[in-house]
Amino acid sequence: MVFNRDVLKINPAEELEKLSKFIVEQVNVIFRRKGVIVGLSGGIDSAMIAAVCVHALGKEKVKGLILPERESNPISSEYAFKHAKELGIEHRQIDITPTVDSVVNYKWRDDFLKQLVPEYEPGYKYNITLPTDLLERDTFSFYLLQVQMPDGEIKKKRMNLDEFRAITSFANIKIRSRMLHLYAEAERWNLLVVGTTNRTEFILGDFCKYGDGGTDIEPITHLYKNQIYQLAEYLKVIPEIINRQPSPDTFSLPVTDQEFFFRISFENLDHLLYAWEKKIPEGEAAKALDLAEDAVKRAYKDFTSKFRATAHLREGTHTFN
């Protein structure tokens, strides 16, 4: 095969019909439900899949649920509401803060953060990042806690793996709490919970088991993030969402998916991942993408590591075939 930057181009109209056929079959034949429910995050994946569901089933059979908690970026709900109104679907918002707090309370998290950064106080914003220059140099994959002081200064603390796991376990409770509310609504109205995990996230494990990975169906695990954007443009998803930087939105201080997980810009990520999956030789991929061969080797090594470490997340997932 010839590998180049055009390999991820799709025919949006054809892909839309394939996805629509899959969703209709799952709703009407396999699960026999009245419709679907989608968790609207204000991000590109949920916006696109909600639009696909409207195309497939009609707006009367699609519900949107917006599920912020007290540390969510307010812009997420704003964009989610605007998109739902554009689609004409029934939608509502539930604040999941009490659900999160009932499992592991925010005070525990705050106390833990204060142990790591003594200047931290409840209400201060924080996030976790990784070095984002994987293609530029060979670096260790260390996690950095960043806490924003009231005057804007950022305090940083390099974390060990146990510290990282403790903080992300709390962040994952937010994701799992959203799924609890989605299923409560779905069962009440006899609806199918539709997942929003794309192929880039699916292969590299950027999703939460029993959270955003705990759905009835995952229609877009064969589509790379690049292709999600192509479909979103075709479906006329609102520009605010299309132009927004992808983010997990689980930390109070904004952080992008590149900074938190992928370490490679989306300009190159999907093409490199495709090349890795298709076993394109490193030299060939480097030439086609105008990258150094050592950069491609580092990306392939990172993909292999992430894929192996997250194999358990993909077990039993009901995906599009």
C-alpha cells in the first residue's frame, strides 16, 4: 500500500450511512430499545455521534445528558447545550458533584494534593501533564502535577506512579459517575447508551473502564480522531466544538489530551498510529510524514507500550464491525 497523509481521508456521506445502519440495527433488532442516550461533553466525539444518531433515528429518539461536576470547565456545558439545541433533541443537565463526593469526597483529594504541594488549598486549580515533545526528543514519561496559585503562579511537582494513580483514581470517579447517571436515564426510558470512544483513544487506551468505556455500543472505534473531524464538518457540528482543543475535562485546571496522554500533536498522531497498526516501516512513515526516523521509532515504541498496558480495557467492547 502507498502510505501518505491522504490515507485517513473518508467519504463522509458513505461513512454516515454505514454508521446509521449500525445504530438502527442495534436499537431496533439487537437491543430492541426506544432510542438512544448520549452523554454530551461539549467535545467533538459526543457531538458528532449525537448528530449521527439524529440522522439515523430522528431527533425524537435521541436524548442528550449533560453531566458536569463542580470542577468542570463551564464552557463544556455551554457548548453541549448549544449543540443539543441545534440538533433539536431533548436534553437536560445533572450536576454529578454529589455522586462523586459520595464515593470519594473532594476533601480526601484536597488533603492528598496538599501533601504533594503544601501551598495547595481547596478551590485552587490543578492538572496533570506529561512531556509533549515525544517526536522531538527521547524523554522519560514522567507525570507532573501543576497547581495554580491565586496570583496565577504555577507550582509544579513531579509525581511517582503511586501518586499519579491516586489522583487519577479520583478523576476516574467523575467519569464513572457520569455513566451511572446515563444508565439511570437509559433504563428509565428504555434507551441504548451510545459510546463516544474513537479509534485513537480505543487503541491507545485513553478511556475509562466502567466509565466512558462502559456503554452498550461503541460505533466509532474504527474512526481515528482525524476522521471524526471530517464527519463533524460534514454534519455541521457547531464551530465552537470543532475548533476546541480536545480535553479530558476531569481536572479543574484545563489540560489538553496531548498534554495529559498522547504526547504527540493531532497533526501527526493519527497518521503515525495508522502506520504503526498497518506495520508501515519506520523509514517509509518518516519520509511520508516529513519526520525524522528516530521520531517515528519513539512513537511506535510508545504506541506498543500503551496498547499492551491497556489490553484489558478493550475486552468485551461491542464495537462497529
